[in-house]
Amino acid sequence: MKKINPLLLCLMSVILLALPFFNCRIWLASWIGFLPLFFLLKEKGALKSFGWSYLAGFVFFISVIYWLIHVTMLGWIVLSIYLALYLGVFGLAFSFAKRLKSLYFVLFIPCIWVCIEFLRSIFLTGFPWALLGYSQYKNLFIIQISDICGVYGVSFLLLLVNAAIYKFLDDKKSGLKYLAIILVVVGVVLGYGYFRINQKLSSDSLRVSVIQGNIPQDEKWQYELAPFILGRHMTLSRLASEEKPDIIIWPETSLPGALEEDQFLIENINFLAKDIKTKLLIGAVSYREGLYYNSAALISKEGEVMSRYDKLHLVPFGEYLPFPRFFSFVYNIAPAPIGDFAFGKDHTVFSLGENKSFSVLICFEDVFSYLSRDFVKRGARFLVNITNDAWFKKTTEPYQHLSSSVFRAIENRVWVVRAANTGVSCFISPKGSVIASVQDKNTKDETFISGFKTQNITLENRKTLYSRFGDLFVLACFVVSLLILLLTIGGKHGYQDR
């Protein structure tokens, strides 16, 4: 590989790493995706390692989140410039790690990657999109370890394999033993996955329907279309009610107006719930005490609001403007109006009676694993994600979004029910399988169609290690990375013999 053009090596890694986010069936590419980049950086110094890795990161993100162009071209570019920094920092770490003895290298590379991914997930409100582990969301046997170490454990495993193969290709004699050990590790992970997937547990059951209205984004808030929008959701709900669900779930902001302000909407929702005798969970803008919230409201069979959840993690530059004094100029250049929503304060757990409780994740809240874990710890026995992916047109965004929900299901061993205005409205089992979805009967399309789906789900009484203890695995990766640094910096213990 020494004779291959450096730019070609960089692009090879980008292509291999990006492919699974365009087509989930190509998940195998992630297991070797870093190899071209590693060989590119092998003879580079720290500054060039940062530069080449930054370039790889920029091209990766500019391609993977290309769908953001439908909302804001400037935001798409600026976000990609920012996110590329994390891969640049990883390149710096590699420039240090390549001088380590093989054992330290094979351990340090995946550990530092996990630390960098976790930092990206929390810094400046966090953007844990397209984490490396998400590339494996269809690889069910591998991702079962998420109930122990979260999605970061899968990212760790992928980098571990990349690092071991790199060492083997670089020096077959010394690298062979590490490759053999890694194959054993992968075998153990697959064995654990086989055990979890085939594990049978008894639990309570619940019948749930999801509605997908498929309202175009440019029509969603047109006042004169409110009766049509409401009518579509009501019609679909009536059809769903014939299948006798315990609850019918509408998508995010599916109600074409503020719940407390529009008497027409209130009366129709009240009448619908009474008529079909079914509880409704409705995504709606709510207005209280002079503040607007992005909310989910549980409506009783009598048409009354039983409880409400206000979104905790708002979208910066979309639902609110962070640091308004500093970023006030954004109001003048934003292609769409920036919302002025208030942050929710409570981790609401809804009750359907008889120990049948759930919590709601609105929009991209399902990409934040700590939120799902917090809800489950507070008693939620299944999770609901209501969202609206119509913003991003017919792109890969809905499926990239779906991959996050799959991991939330496995991490907490709960069902995740998704209701999207358009996107992927589906039911995800505690084992990460998409059991059923709203789709066109002929084309099997799941986006930009309207419909409903009803499914029986189970409510299990168990807490996973991840639910109980959270990201202890990330902490372990940080400790290992620090120990390796302490063993090497200021001494020669961990460096290769020269």
C-alpha cells in the first residue's frame, strides 16, 4: 500500500466507512474501513496525520449527512467542518499510537475512538449521529452486546478488529497472535448474541397502533389545510381502532396547531377519543404560561389530557437559538424560521394502567442513549419515538435515524415504537428486530406514504447492565487510554523496540 496515492487511500477509507450509512446491508465494510487510512498515516507526522484524518472526516460527514441540504446548506457545511475535527483528533492519537508496542496499539486505538465518539455525543449539546456502531444495526448477533456496553461497545469492537488486521498486515509474524485473539473475541460476542436472540422470556402484552400521516413539510403549518391534516389523522385512527389497540400513536407535531389554543382541534380530538373509545398519544405544540413546547399528550378515552411530556433535548438552531447574543445574526441568514420552544423539565412516564407504562422520545431524542436509559430507570416499560422526517425528502436520513432506535431497544431490552409523519413508522423488538412497519403493500416503500400499523408488543420486567449503570464501558476505555499514556509518556515501557 506504500505506493498507492495518499488521496486515494483517504477516499478508500471514506467510501468503506460511509457505505453502510447509505445501504445497511453493506455493514461488513466498517470492519476494514480504517485500514487504508491507517496505512496512509503510517509514515506521517502528527500534523499531517491530523490533516489527512480531518479531510477523511469532512468528506465522510459531508456525504453521510447530505440530507441536511434540504433544510440548510450552510448548516450542512458548517456542521461537517465541525464534526471532522473529531476524526482529526483521532488522527493525532494514531500518530502517537503507531509507535506503541502491538498490544498497546491494538488496545489504545479502539479505546481512544470510543472516548472521542462519546465526547462528540455530549459536547455542545452533542451530535451522536452516524456513530460507527450504528453501521451494524442490521447485524443483530453482533449488536446484542449493547445491553452491556451500549453502542460504544460495538464501535470499540469494529476499531479493535481494524487495528488487529492492520498490525497483522503490517507485520504478519508479530501481528498474527493479536489477530487470533481478536477472532476469539468476535466469536465470544457472536456467542453472546446467539444466546440473547434465542432467549425466551414471559411478559405482559399490549396492542399498539401507529399512524403515519405523510403530510408534506411545506403544507404542515398552512392554516387553511388544518382541517385536511386533522381529518387524515382522524380517518387513519378510525381504521386503526377497528383492530382494537390499547393506544393509537400519532407522530410529532401531527396536530396542526397548539393544543391549548385551538378550540376546533380540542373539540375534534375530544370527539374522536370518545367515539373510538381508545386512548391517543398525540404529538402537538403546546402553549402554557406564555411558553411554547414540543410535546406529546396522552388523551383518555373520554377525550381529556391525562398527562403530557415536553421535549427535553431541543434541536439547536432549529427549535431554539443557543447563545442568542452571540448567534443573533443566524436569524437573518437561516433559510427557515428558528423556533422559540422552551425546554421541558420532567422525565414523564405515561401510564396506561396495570403497570403498563411508557415514555416518549420526540424527534432526534432517540439518538441520546442517556435519555432512554433515564426513562427506563424511572419505570418506562417501552419507549415511543414520535418524529417528523419529512424535512429531509426521500433520502437515507430516515434509516440512519432508525438505526439509533434499534440500539435504544437493545440497550434497555424494551420495545421501541416509532410513529413518523413520514419516515419509518415501525415496531422494534428488545432484540433489535424491526418486526413490522407502515409500508406500501405493492412497492414496500416505508417513506412518503400514509397508513397505519398495529402490533402486539411485550412489556418485560428486567433492567440491563446498561440501563442500570450507563456508560461505564466508556469510562473503562478512558482509564485504559490514560494508563497506556502514563506507561509510555516519560518512559519507554510501551514503545516499540528500535
